[in-house]
Amino acid sequence: MRKRIVGRLCPTLSPAFHRMEPPGRERHGLAARSGERAGANESNALQQGGECAFTLIELLVVIAIIAILIGLLFPAFRAVQDQAKRTQAKNDLTQIVNAVNAYYTDYGKYPLVAADTTYGPGGTANNLLFNELRSTATATQNPRQIVFISPPSVKNPSNPRSGIALQATTINGISVAIGDFVDPWGTPYNVTIDGSYDNSVANPYGAQTTGGAGPDPVPSGVIGWSRGKDQTLGTNGDNVYRNPTTGAQSDDVISWQ
Ligand SMILES: [Ca+2]
């Protein structure tokens, strides 16, 4: 017979509880007979109400089921978080492109550049561009002090995410400087501006046939991109945005598609 361990969840106590008298306190005579009658009554109640106490094994099974459900939900939760970050990056890139175009509208030229220039990792310091667009004290080409973009400061300066970096640091080998606009994974955004004014800039992923990110050059005055969660261009640095053959998508986020 299996041992019942929990009785308080029942409307009536399990008979097992009545057998757990402390040593030396066994009941005798009328009290014992009274107890037997009470036990008999409760046994009858249990028989009438059905068994509702559960065993240790049943308790462990419930705990195991809950653990399995948590295990199933955790990857889904991470996927939702990643998608939210990608959406954030896409919104940031849209704002960056709009800010540079607004600068062009106001000043009749692009900020800083005299030739096609890429800001961010692998190019010119990202903060130089955003000092102009944010009209900070170090801006040199925003005499009207127009704020074209106003990202928040990062919440954790030593581990910057989604905002303007407040201190110099290095994340996965990528340098972050004060004033850099970093993406949700801590990499400064890349931005290429058409300083030669021919309405085309180099596609960082190369030709559509190899990089899968549209034509090279991109027919645009300004483009921006994020290296995504892996912090490399394409997947593990393969420079492929979307594999033209398999359709496999990298984790990068780009402004022009
Ligand atoms: Ca990537």
C-alpha cells in the first residue's frame, strides 16, 4: 500500500494521520473507542468523497511537469527578447537615416563628409557623427544647434546597450567610445554617408549575388546597419546578410531593406 503524505488538502483528514500518535500517548478505553468511531466516520467520509490526498511520487511528477514547461518556455522567451532587440535596432536605424537626411535638408549638405564615409566599427568614430546630429558641445558643423536625433544615454555605462555610451569600453573586441550610439547588443551603429553626392554608397555586404542585401552600390544618400547579436558582419563575420541560395538570414539589421 502506498503511503499518503498529505491530508490537509482533503475535506477530511487521511486515516494515516490518526495512526501517527506520539510514543507513550496511546489512547485507551473510551477515548480510544471514541477515536475508532471518529476514524470509522472519516473513513466512510473518504469513501463517500473519494480519495483526494496525493503521494510523494505524484508531487514529484507535478514538479517535473512544471520544470519541463519552464524548459519549453525559456527558449521562446529568449526568441521574443531577440526579436524585440531587432525591432529596436531597426527603429534606431530609421531614426539615424532620417536625422542625416534632415541635416541635409537644413544645411544643404551632409555632416562632416567630403567623400563617402562609413562611421562605426571598421570606419570613422561613430561619436563624431552623432555629436553633430545631437548638437553636443563638441559639434563643429551644426551652427544652428539643431537636435536631429536624441537617443537616451545607456543605462549601464560599463556595459552599454541601446543608447549613447557614457564611457570608453570594449565589448567582444569592439571599441566603444564616449558619445557612440550603440545598438541593443553594445556595438556602435555603422552609418555610411554619400559624401561624393552621387546618390550611391557601397553595400557593406557586396553584390546581391553574394551578400543578399540588395544591389551594390546601394542607391541612397545614407544607409545604416547593425551587426546584430553576434556583433559581426553577417553570421560569424561571413559578410552575408541573407544567403542568396539558401535564404538563411543573418542576425544583422539594415536600414535599406
Ligand atoms: Ca551579425
